[in-house]
Amino acid sequence: MVSKNARVLVVDDESDVLFAVKMLLKTEVKEVVTEKNPENLMSLLSKQNFDVIFLDMNYKSALNTGNEGFYWLNRILERDKDATVIMITAYGDIGTAVRSLKEGATDFIVKPWHNDKLLEALETALENKTAKKASGTKGQAPRRMAANDFDMLGESEAMQEVFHKIEKIAPTEANVLILGENGTGKELVARALHQRSFRSAKPLICADLAAMNEGIFESELFGHKKGSFTDAKEDRVGRFEAASGGTLFLDEIGNISLPQQAKLLTALQNRQVIPLGSNVPVPIDIRLVSATNVPIYVLAAKNQFRKDLIYRINTVEITLPPLRDRGDDVVLLAKHFAGIYAERNHNQHLISIRLLLKSLNNIAGPATSGSYSTP
């Protein structure tokens, strides 16, 4: 239920948008103020206080870069770092909208929107604002996000940001690139994105590209026809076709060679694959999620990874923090694994603790300052 005492400001250069939002919210909140010209923003904010500000991403510019939205977002946050700003964006600018979350926006909505989604975004923003005031702390309450039959645990600010991105990105069709060291949970994020997407009823197909050499790469991803090579004893559907309608997760994408990158890029650009031994293209309908633990932008600067392929796979990026950057999350994980090992080993305390500490060392990785010693 949206707060009846809330005061809302809507800034958009389209009169129809302003009228639609005002009609929708006028019975839901105390006051709705609309403004077409963002140049008047600072003057408005100096005279009145607003609980939530809806801010469009684009105004006079002919190009939908979102730069104007970022500019005014920064001006608002410079004036009040705790301001609650919900960005308004077009469907094709999902990547730009997600970037706004990094810049300090609370949320974003995509136009044309469903009224219930806009009301839900407003209600959530007001609830979070109230919770911040009550707790005296910035950020959302600690969360535990289920990823299929796995759990992603985290109370740290870094993980709260990851959870927020997953919730906002998952319902879109944006391709996602997950970056992070080994053991940070990249596959769990891919599963969470799929489970929360509109494709969740269709398959999630995973492919470990690091395990595919040049000889099997095309066959595994694009499929093959019987007799197309020595061991091709029957037709086989590739991972792309198997994932059609669902999500394809390409793990370790940073490890593939330039020739493999070219083949992958062609399939993504054309939205079709040609199985080995065939001349007939097969259309594909996938949502692509990729992951890598290598510095992919460094490789691109050295011409070891194609920049045009990066452009295709990273509409949105999610960077997972290593455990050493997650503060007290280590305690949360310790309790979680202690419970698991105690149950597996029939509460044999010493064995459980030894296994627990071994797991923590594996999770934290070699770059962790210090290690957890086994009794």
C-alpha cells in the first residue's frame, strides 16, 4: 500500500507521460508535482521536499544516451545524498538504466510501463526510505537469495548491490556478463537470473567453454549432423538450440580463442546457428548470460579478445566481490557451512570445524590477508 502522505515529483519532457503518472498517483499519494523542464529541478527542490523523484533519462538530446539523466541524477544526489530517485527509461536502454543504479538511483522503470509495476516501484522505494530512517543506516536489510536449489548468502553492502541488480535485470531480456574470481558464485548468479526471468519455464543450458577445444567447439554449441565427422553417428542438437526459449549460460567465455570468438559472434549477430554438416540455418531464441574470471578488458586492449563480442555479451555487467571484500559475510557463511558439515558428520564437532575452515580457505582464496588455521 503506497503511503498516502507521500509527496512525489515527476520530471519528463513528454506531456502524455506526466499526465498519465499524475492520474495514476493522484489517489495514491498526498501530492504529485510534474515538471517538463529539468532546468527547473534545483529550484523546485530548494522550495519543496519530495519523498520520491521520478526522473526521465533523456530530454533534448537527439541521441538516447541517458547522459542528461545521469547529469540531473548527480545534481540531485549532490544536493541530497539520500534522495530517492527512480529513473524512467525506454525498453532499449536497459543497460543505461542499470548503470544508473551504480550512479545512485534507487530503482528504474521501463516505459511503456504497467501501472502495477510503477506502483510497486514507488511502494518499495518508500518502504526502503522508511526503513533507512528507522535503522539510521544506509542500504537495505540483509537478504538471502535462493538460486534454484542453492542459496546466495550475503549481508555486506557489496552483495546487497549484487542482489538488487539481479532482481532488476532478471525480468529483462538484457544479455549479462558476470565478472569475478573463481569461487565467487558466478553460476549461482546465472541460475538466479534465469529463475527470476520470464524464461524460467524453459531450460537453462550451461556450457563450460574452457573445456571445449577447437575440435568440439562448434559441435557442442551449434550441433552436428550424422556423418559430419568420424564420430558423428547421429544428429545432435547443440547448446544454442537446446536453450531456445530459455537461457544459455556460457561459462569461462574469456578463455576461448579468436577463431572461436568469431564463430560465437556470428551466431549472436544472426540469431541463428548452422550445425556442422548442414547448410540450413536454425533460428535461436535465447537470453545469453556469460561469465569469466579473466580480465577481459585487458585482453581486448591487447587484441586478444574481440571488442565487438564484448559489446554483444555485456548489455549489463555484474561484478561479484571476493570473500575478502565482503566483511562479516565470512561469519554468515561460517555458520551456514558449520551447520551443513555438522549434519553430514553426525555432529562430530572437530571434523566439522576442520572441514569448515578448509572451505573458508578455499572460498577466501590465496589473496586473502591471513588464513583460517585448522585445530
